[in-house]
Amino acid sequence: ADNNLLSVSHNPTSGWLQISLPAGNSLETVRVMGLSGKTVRNLERGASASNTEIDLSGLPKGIYVLQARSEGQVFVKKVIVE
């Protein structure tokens, strides 16, 4: 998938992260993983929305990988928690 289509705002963050795809794309799942590959946050969307928020407060400072699934495509972005 074209990772440029996935928008992640307030990155770096210490709290909420806004995640969005262009209109017409629905976010099905959002996972945030540590660099070891362990999932630290998981969000499954029942409704077909092109944007959502995920709370990263409480996570240790560091670099994480955000993975978003939409209609068979997987988008990946690096996220920094401050």
C-alpha cells in the first residue's frame, strides 16, 4: 500500500494520535507495536470510518510502528512517543 495515503498527526505525541486515510477508505484495524513486534495498542473498527484516534498516553517514550489495515491493504508509519 502507499504509506503516503495514511496521515498521522501530532507525531511525535505524548497522548492522542489522529489517524486518517483519504475519503472512501475505511480503517478496519489499527495496531501500535514496539520495535520488538509486540502489540501495545490494538483498535478494531466496526464502522466504516476513514479516521480515528488512538490513545498512546502511558506508553514508555520511544519509537513505535503503527499498522493500519484498510480493505486488504496494510499501511505502516513510524510513531514517536515523547
